[in-house]
Amino acid sequence: MTDIRSVQVADGVFVFVPQTEGALFSEVDFIYNEIFVERTYLKHGIELSDSSRIVDAGANVGLFSLFVKQEFPGARILAFEPIPAIHQALLENLDSHGAKDVEVVRSALGSRHEERVRFTFYPALPGNSTRYPEQKKVGQELTIEQIGQEAVDAIMAGVEVEAEVNRLSDMLRGWAPEGDIDLLKIDVEGAELEVMRGLDPADWQRVRQVVVEVQDLDGRLAEVRDILTAQGFAVTVESAANLPEVYRYSMVYARREAEGGTAG
């Protein structure tokens, strides 16, 4: 059974995570370090302020949103998380840390609206929960070498859940019908292109900065980069830190120039 548990990620810092009894908490430690210590989302010219409006696609348990509210208390965030147990942990984290002006939607984002879509939730590794579980086999041989087949089987034991999928442009109409979106953060475990295709051309022009985590399967990294370039962004790509190259994860940073239109 999956419970919502409070775990310590730094001195005096506790967060809620969905966790099965006896599971390890290394994943949330990894994510905390990535966001709060390495400041992964504020690199390559990405800048935010107290007046920023941010879309958090793939909010997980809310560490990115908590980081933003710590650094920029006046920022407004629209956060999406489709997995029920993770969504509950997200709500509890925002509440326990007093994070205001964060609107949470229990939904995934995609290229079209879908009422009921199957997702795979990994209770022992919640941040890897995905609509596309077959992609989680990439690089798994290395993990088996490190911890053994039995441990991998336990960690990757998935549970099917259902969630709604919405287009981002449709969701923006009720939250921010006009004005800039200062950052679109996408970390959606294989559905990056669907999220991007759910944004209408007029809404793309409102987006000032984008950060996307991409696992480069079937040319996905090139497609993400091509979409951003076509929309007028200057794009920087770097390999994801602290992950072996065999997993093929990259971080994509895109921004428009501050003045004089967009960057090509």
C-alpha cells in the first residue's frame, strides 16, 4: 500500500512523498539536490522574478514549485500532476510549506483532450511514473549490474492508474488568458512533444523561457529543439547532470531575447 510520508531532504527540510513501506528515499534526495542545490532550472540565462508566471508541467511532489516560491515569493504557478498519490503529496507539500499562488490541476498535458488515460505509477520511484512505461527499459541493464535484477524488479513494479489529459492552451484560458508566461517547465517522462503540441501558436508567442527534460529516444531531442527553434527561441542543450549517458537524458534551455523580438 502507498502512503504519504514525510521525509527529510536537508537540515530542517521535510517533504511529503508517496512511498511504500520499506522503500528507499534516494529519488526525492536526488530531485532536491538537482533543484535546490544545483539550481538546474536557473541556468543558461533562465531568469525569474517576483512577478513571474510559471507553468510547471509534471510537478511531481512539488519541489520545483517550492523552490520557485522560496526564491521568488510573488511568482504565480500553474502546476500539473496526473498521478493521484503524487498529486496528494504535492498538495500537502504546498500546504505545509505555506506556498501561496500555486494552482494545482490533477491532469496530464497532451496534444488533445482525453478523459481517461492509463498511466503507470511506480510507488518505489514515483518521479518515473509515466504514460509510456516501455521507455523505462532504456539503460536498465546498467541498473541491474549495479543493484541486481531482484531489486530492479521491486523498484520498477508499476501500478496502473487513470488520469485526464488536457491541452495546455485550453488550461491557460482560465488561469492566464493574456500576458507573458515567463517559464514553461516540462518534466513529463516521455510526453514532452505532446505537451508542446498542445500549445497554440498565439500562446507560444506568450512564452518567454522554456526548460525541458528530455530522454532522447527516437529522435525526440531533435524534435523538441526544432519546435523551440521554429517558435523563435535560442536553444541550449546539455546532458542531464548526475545520470549516466546510457540513460540519454538531456536538459533543454530555451529563451527569447529581452528586447528586439525573438532569438533565432
